[in-house]
Amino acid sequence: MAILGRRRERELGGGSYGFPMRLTRHSWRRQFRILIICLALIALLPPIFFHFRLRSFRQAQLKKCSWLNSPPLVCAHGGDLYKAFANTMAAYQDALRSQVDCIEIDVSRSSDGVLLALHDRDLQRISGDGTSRVGHLSLKEIKELESTHQSSLKFADSKVLTVTEALKSVSRSVRQVILDAKVGPPSYESGLAKDILSAVEMTECNNCLMWAKNDDLVREVMKLSSNLTATLS
């Protein structure tokens, strides 16, 4: 009976042989599955880590190079000055042939209130007088100086343009036109904002921007018009 009882016990999985053996096999299988899962996780972690690391690196690089999506404008100050004087038709046309994005036009006002694409230093080059100022001469006087000294100038095309003429020649061929307003004696900024806005409206220059070193002029332009962007240079 004792022998039959032990045999019966082993068949049922009891005693010191059956149950401990089954428990050991179950535990080993469980540990094996855990080991496989751990190995799988260890194998997956490096690719996942490097994926997110590379993603953050790419985002950082894109942030640094975001300007490539909106690159800076190539702007010709007074036009292309390699073969022409600044603010002349030849300088503007050469700049356009170079496919610049932007042209800057110097804006000065003669003593009789005409806006000219002219800088004091341009007038001094024409006249040969280092003290010449656009605001002290009328348009007629400037034209006379131009014709008198034409033969002594380096480039043949040195005709002084009005701002209206300059805008008509370039505004529809570039992305941006910058009007660099010069404020000086004797009129200074008095009425200059209205004169500039009048020229912009007359030529329908929708891509014009004005800057100046005179904050009163900038404020006056901003006050009179919301269509022309004005800023300090």
C-alpha cells in the first residue's frame, strides 16, 4: 500500500519529486522569456536612442539654417557702381542685369522742392566742389553743373534723375526698393514725408520701403501712410 501510495502521489505531482520539478520547469521558462524580452529591449534601445538623437540634431540644424528658406536680399546701393556712377540710369540697369533682389535709391531734395536720386557726394563729384549740397541748389542749377562738367567725368552717363524717374525704371523689376531719405539744410524734414509719399503713390511703387536717420521724418511717414514701411537706418 505504501508503494502504491507513493506511486499515486508521484502521478498526481505531489511529494518531494513531482511538484518541485514542475515548479522548476515553470520558473525556468518564465526566466527564459524574461531574458528574451530583456535582450530584445537591449537590442531596440540603441536604434531608438539614435533615432531621436538624430531627429533632435536635424531640428537644431534646420533651426540654424532656417534663413535658407528666406535668404537675405542682395541689394545694390545706388545701383551697380562698377561701370557707372551711383544713382544713374546706367547704374540701375547694370544692377538689374545682375539680377539683384533690391535697389537702394538715395533721396535728396533740391532747394526748389524736387526729389532727386542724388547724394551730396554725388553732387560733389559732378561739381568738383567738396562743399556742394543738394538742398542749397535748385534743379536747374544742378542740371547746369551736370552739363558743364560732363566732359570731365569718368563715365559718360551721369544724368541726374528725379526720384520719380528712378522708381519708374526699377520698381517693377526688383523685389524691394529702398528709399534712403537724406535730411539736410535748409528745409530739413519739413514737408519731406509728403513729397516722398507723393512720389511713391505717383509711381505705384508697392514694394517701396523708406529709411532715414531722422526719427521725426520716419514718424511723419508712419503717421501719414500705412502703406509705406518706414524705419530708422
